[in-house]
Amino acid sequence: MIVQSPFPSSSDLSGAFQRLGNELTDFRDRVLPRLLDADGPEIEAFAWAATVMRDHSNDLSWTLAGRQSPFDEPPESGPTWHQVHAAVASARAVQDWAARRHLLCRRVVSDEELLGCRWDGRRVVWSLSAMVMPWPPSVLDDRGREIAEWLGLDAKNANDLRLALQDVESRRVVRVFRRMLFHTFYRLAQTIIRIAPDIRDAVLLVPTGRYGAAASGKGSRDSAGVTGTVSYLLGTAMEVRANNHFGMVWRTAVQREARGNWRTFMPGQVLDVLYRKWQVLVEFADRGVMPHCVVQNMDTNFVR
């Protein structure tokens, strides 16, 4: 059942803008310098777009928080919906121009994207995807059961595995993944990122045991095939985490293994998710409502 309900409050929406502003600041000041290639032609575009997004998102979030109210006497209860609309309107033109001109394009927010977000009582929980496309639930469930078998867990689907992993020591998960042959490791590493975005990066690195990557015909862990694959995995992890676990993105960006041949795409992967968040919040501000999708066992849908 899909219902339209008012956003919890205009103050809650201003808080969502503030959190996004903080993420954009962190992306620009900490993540981007770790990912940009000093010789890459995309540097100026990425850096400029990130700077403008950071500055205007922060301006908007401060306005919405009542610290730079467009009115002389902001209400003590926080910004009103009228103020929300006014602040969004004042920032949207510059924001959209910057995105079109330097990196992204003006895209319409789909109903599916709006319905892929919910309010958990404290914040917006995102279900967005840019380059990493959502997997069918049946695939996540099948591979989730396979991971559970490797770990000796009783899990009937992806959501069961996500919950079960909360009680499993990370060291155990790392040991199990490093015993896998390369093709198995690669397939299941892509899966566990989507099921448990907060999994340790060590799980995603090339297995180094006797029966790991070096024995699978892929060559050494420093070969192009291996470094490219792991670089892709870490880029995927950063994109997935940019949804609801942004604090982990920087820790992934500084991994040595992230500097493989997929690194060129990583800034765009992360920035695209942040930009989509911006667009969705603006859409919420325009409508004054937030769609809620009520489904059984919906949590798995919000880890992509």
C-alpha cells in the first residue's frame, strides 16, 4: 500500500538538508582529495561542482535552520513551509545550473525514487541508486542464503542475513571470505555490500590465502585484473554507503586498494548519489509531502 503523508515537519526537512550539507562538505573536503587523479582531465569539473554544491547546500541548510532566515523575525518553532519553499527556490537555480554545466544533468525525480525513501522517526532513510542498479529481491535472497551457508548461519533471505550479521564478529566474516576462490569471492562480495553496507572493508579486499585469488588463475593481488576488480568493489561500496552510511565513505576512499583503475569513476559515483538526495529533498519541499511505501520486510530495500 502506498500513501502520501505530510513530511513530519518543516523543521525535520530543514534537518535533512543540514545533514546533506554536512555530507557534501565532508565529500568535498575529505573524500574528493583522496579520489581525484592529479593528472585526470575531470579534476576541474568534479572540484567545481562539488564546491558549488557544498556552498549552496550549506547556505540553504543554514537558512532552513532559521540561522539566516529570509524573514526578519523567524518563528521560534523553526522554519515554516513558506520559508522552506522560499529558501529552496532561491538556491535551486544556481544549484541546477552548476550541475548541468559541470557534471550532471537536470533529471526529473521519478516516483519510484520518491517512494524509495521513508521517514524512520529521526531522519530520511534513502533507497537510491546511480551506477549500481538495484538487484531483484530474489537474487539478493538466493545469494544471501549462500553467504549464510558459508558463515554457518540460519538465514532464509537477505533480510535474515542482515540481521544475523549483527551478531557475527567481523573477523570471522573476513576469514570466511578470504578462504573463497576468486570468482566466488567477487560474486558474494558484491552481494554483501548491498545486504550489509556497514560491513568492514577488509571483507571486500582480495582474499590472500592459499586458495584465494593467487591460486585461482588471476595472478598476484597486484595484477591488473585483481586491482581493477577490488577497485570496482570499493567504488560500489562507497556508492551504496553514500545513501545511509556516508560516514564510512572516507574510510573506504583511503584504502590503498581503492587506487585501482576504477578510481576515476568513484567521485562521480558518490557525488551522483548526493545530488540525487538533493533533488529528492527539493521535491519533498515543493510538494510538502513525503511518500511512504508500506511493505512487509521492507528494510532490505533501503540498503542499496
